[in-house]
Amino acid sequence: MESLKFEKLKIESKIGKSAYSDSEIYGFITDFNNFRELLPAGKVSDWEATKEQCSFQVPPLGRTGLEIIEKIPSSLVKMASLRSYSNHQFTIWIQLKQAGEKDTRIRITIEPQVNKMLISMIKIPLKKFVDGLIDKIESFDFSG
């Protein structure tokens, strides 16, 4: 049997805009205890989190988990899937750029490592996910 060919796929969100500072947003997203509030309602269940890691159920994929693997203050948070929870390996970057006072730009990139045959099935749902996350961040109150 031929081994499965895995390919890297890079999906970038639209560029979002928030009326909060890069440091306010960064402080919030670097703690997974806060992150649940940003996820789409009804899309995940069984949420468990610490500051540096989280795990949750995503139908039909099953349980998955994330850990923060890199942080650059007020500009980048990089997360990776936890192998102990998931067969599906992926990386997510959240980039922040202060464009002015009360004006931070946000981009989310997800890079799943998937079987070449699955790319066409997951590309559109993942693009909708990252754009939906941007929509949520744009309207989110990070002040408190």
C-alpha cells in the first residue's frame, strides 16, 4: 500500500481591524482560558483550557488540542496542534499590527498538514473558519 502523501496548505484570513491596541488583544489571546469566547458558538464542545494549552471536541473530527509554541509581544501568537489529542496536525498564527491609535490589524493563518486528497474538502471550511474568527475579533470587547 502506498504511503499517504501529506502536503502543507496555507490558508490566510482576510485582514481584520480592531479598535483595541495590539497589546490588549495580545494579552487576551495568549491565554487559552479566554480563547473559548472567540470560537464560533455551537462548533466546539467539551472545552478545557490552561493558559498555554486547550483541548476540545470538533464534530466530526473528534477531540483536538492546541498549545502556544511561540509568542512575540504584541505582534504574533503561534499555536500548534497537540499530537496527544489529534491525528490532524496544524499550525495557527495570529498576527497583530498596530496601524494607529485604536486601530490594530489582524490576520490569522492556518497551515494544516493533510493528505493531498483532503485539500479540496477542507480548504473552504478552513477559510470560512479563519474569516469567521476575524469577524468575531473585529467586534470583540478586549477591554475587560
